[in-house]
Amino acid sequence: MSAPERFSGVLTPVITPFHEDLSPDPERFIQQCRWMLSQNVGLSVFGTNSEANSLTVEEKLDLLDRLIDAGIDPLKLMPGTGCCALGDSVKMTAHAMKRGCGGVLMLPPFYYKGVSDDGLYRSFAEVIERVGSADLRIYLYHIPPVSQVGLSHDLIERLVRAYPQTVVGVKDSSGDWANTEGMIKRGWDDFRVLAGSETFLLQNMRAGGAGCISATANVNPAAIHELYEKWRDPAADDMQAALDDICGVFQPFPMIPALKVASAHYSGDASWETVRPPLMALTAAQKATLLDGLKQRNFDMPGLAEAAIS
Amino acid sequence: MSAPERFSGVLTPVITPFHEDLSPDPERFIQQCRWMLSQNVGLSVFGTNSEANSLTVEEKLDLLDRLIDAGIDPLKLMPGTGCCALGDSVKMTAHAMKRGCGGVLMLPPFYYKGVSDDGLYRSFAEVIERVGSADLRIYLYHIPPVSQVGLSHDLIERLVRAYPQTVVGVKDSSGDWANTEGMIKRGWDDFRVLAGSETFLLQNMRAGGAGCISATANVNPAAIHELYEKWRDPAADDMQAALDDICGVFQPFPMIPALKVASAHYSGDASWETVRPPLMALTAAQKATLLDGLKQRNFDMPGLAEAAIS
């Protein structure tokens, strides 16, 4: 196993397929991951849009093992490993390292609110010290609209200084471009700032960012990756506008069930629609509006069916 | 095992002691629980103030087993069993039932925000159906300041109607008396409304509530239980004021480390001060102010030392 390179480009929080009894379906999960890789999209499995926090640690470790055992390159994997309990974060992160993952995406503990930077520093530092792997590459996960526990620039700087070879990037899902730009401007050495949505991809590349981790890349991977490749192109603004147009079809709906509706429709496999509580599937009317919006744009998910076969 | 009676009275989210390496200390945990029972305070172990969401499922199951194996009456136990992942909530709740616990306190899944009542209903219903125990008594845990996922009265009513022998009460930690009173006024049959703090104990008893689950009962159990017993007394308002006075000494500080400082000081066991990240211990100055405030009020924790010996 070679030491992992730092991530750049487009990754996606891979949606997690469930059986009707709500257990995870490893086969369709492998299929989705293979399709993503065929579209040059990296695998940020167990992210927010993966319903990761509705999965037990055991379920996630099993899914990770099955991906890698099925031949998925672990260096393309950036599993989410940050949990509320220290022991869970350590267990998940250590397992990801054991399996050679290219990095991990780490939420802070998110139950207790109003905690201090000192407390959050201590949380991340304990995980790093206990895992104790020179190959560990952590991408911090800043998503205050959901976690309600944000990561300040000062906290990140303190972690980068203490662990420069370990704390190597961030996913910024604040939706606040000024926050993303502010991190880039800090100029931490080779620090990878990944926007939390492709909406900010072009802005992020122009400002010196490293790419994005995009929920919509689950369904629209090729076009998002193309903008990453061609962001210096004169057509880049038009490409961004086209991405935003597709993203806008999803935005009126809860994102996770909406992504799953598209996957179900374009793969021909209705079981993709299943979500775990507390989420609910889209209503029939929501589904119709979403799919109609995609149809109007001649949207497609080419290659998905072939990935299922291979 | 007899079918559990519904809880009333005073319970506490028992603080969880840690060793220096941050592992839980079952011996001091048993001691604290014994002391609580000797003061007529029930055991809502694994609540918010127990740092429960900084503990893994395995750590909690082990602590629960050790309490019961040490002779703690399971009917006095109302462990917190609500987790983000369905499988974890089912595992914890089923284990609590297997061990004969009097009830469980159940948080909703708290990572995903803005979820619907339908989604939350589905979450609780799945746990109930999967555990499938006639002895299961659930107390719903409404704590929007921390969980950021609240339980509406309509949601609770729907659960009470669907599972009248199972969904039997609520802990209201909203800090909003109108919300607590509103639930009592709904008049659900024999439904136990427990205030989330002793600050609302007298109001709650006068309105027809069942008692409280109080963090401060970890350190001031006898006085809180006395008000529960004597709420019809002419002196009740003075007793409530005295409770509020003690609670007010703790309130300027983060509650969990403050409770632990008091436990450490009055038990003579400094190791009580250890908290898990993301929490931080009080600073020396905070400790001094807190302990000075308690000393000024001739505060004591009588019987704690004896519980340690027994």
C-alpha cells in the first residue's frame, strides 16, 4: 500500500441502497460505486447524503469491507468516520486505515451543542492519537446546517499545525462561499478545500480550491467532472450554469429521497427509492414533478445500467 | 419479572464517571446509582447529562449490565436508548427490555434536521415493532435545544393512540413551560409528563404532571425529592425557591462538568471531574466560583461517602 495522495477533483457522498426491510444492499452499493468511478468521481461513502448517520457502525464497516473486497480501489475511498462517540470514530477510522482508504471525512461529535474549539480540538486529536497511523488523511467536515456544530478557521488552523500530514483538507457544506474562500486564503500548505456542492465548483477552482464533494454527482457525475477538468475553459461559466440548472430540479425536494428517485428511474430499479427513517420517500406528486423536470432537460444517467451488469 | 409501572417522581440523568483514559468506570457508576436510589431518585441513565451520546452502544450496554448485575433494581432504570441509527436504538431498547428495565427514554434520530412528523413517527414505530415487547414502556425525549429535532404534540398523540401501552410518557427539556402544560392538557390517558428540570417541578405537579428528570438531582437529590413528596405543602413555594437557588449556582457553567466538579469535591474523589470530548472540564477559576457558591449555601451531599463504601 502506497501512502495516499491528497484528494482533489469531484467526489460524491454515495447514496446507500436499502432492501425493503431497510437493511443495506451491498450489491447495489458496489454497483453505484463502480459507476461513480467509471465517471471519474471519487467515493465519499457514508456522508450526509448517504444516510450515514442512520447506519450503525457495524453496517458501515461491513459495507466498506464489501466494496474493497469487490475490487474497489481503497485509495478512491473517503469514508465518513466521524461519530458522536469517541470510540465509534476511532473504530471506523482505524478500520478505514487498515483497509487502505485514501482518506476519511470526519464530522465533529454533533450531539452536544455550543461546545468550545478546545473541546472540538480535543475530540479530533484523541481520534488521531488513538488511531496512530502515519497514513491517516483527515478531511474535516464542516456542515453547520445539519450538524449544528461548526468548525472555525482557527480550530482548523490549530489542527493543521499540530498534524500537518494528517489534517489535510476540508469539506465545506456551510453553503457560505465567504467561509470557503476564507479557508483558501489562510494558505495552509497543500490543504485541500473541497466545496460541499457543485454549485460552488467553478468559484472554488478559480479561488484555488481542490474540487467538490457533491450530492448531485450521484446522478450527474460526468458533467460535474467535466467542469472540474475544464474550469479554465471559456465555456466554464456555461457549464456551471448547466450544472446549476440540473441541481435546481432537485432542490425543491428533500435531497436524499430525490436522488434516489432519479437513481430508481434511470436504472429501472424501483427499490432504489427506499430511505431509512427519519426520512420519507417523495410523494407521487413530488416524484412526477422531479422526473418531469429532468425529462424536460433530456437528462440521463448513461452507463448506470452497464455498471449494474459488470 | 412483573410488568413495569409507569414512572412518576424524581429521576436523574446519572452522570457517567470516566477513568483518566476516558473509559467508563463501572464501580463509581454503581456507587452513584446506589446513592441516587437511597435518596429516592430514579435512574435515567444515559441521558444528555450522562454524556450518553459520547458513549458507544457497547459501552452503554456494558454499564447497564453491570448496574443490574450489581443488584440495582431494573424497574428503577429508565435508560436512554434513542440513537441516530435505527439498528442502535433497537439493540439498546431490546437489551433494556431483556434486562427488565422499567422503561426507556427515547430521543428521536437527531442528525438529520427538518424531518417530518411522518418520518419521526416511522422512526419510533419501527423501533417499537422491531423490539416487539409487551413490557416496553417508552418515555419520549423532547429536547430541542440540544437534539434540534423536536416532538410535536400531534406526533406524540399519534404515537400514544397507536401504542397506548407502550408510549406512556415524555421528558420535556424544551425549557418552555407552555409546551409542558400543553401536553398535560391534551389529557392522554395516564400519560406521564416529566419536566426536564426541577425548575418546573412545582408548576408541573400543580398542573397534573408526574415529576421531573433533573440533572441537578445528581447532586441535590433529597431536596428535590422532598418537594415532589410535599408539593401540596404550604412551604412548597419556598422549597422550590431553595432548589432554584442551588440550581442557580450551577447555571453559569456548562452543566455536565459543573455537576462533576461538585461530585468530585463532595465525594473527595477528584477523578469524577473527567469529561469526554467534546466537553471540557471547568477551569480552575470556574471551579473556585462554583464551589464557593455552594459553600456559601452550606451545600452538602450527605450519604455519598457511605454509598461508596457499601
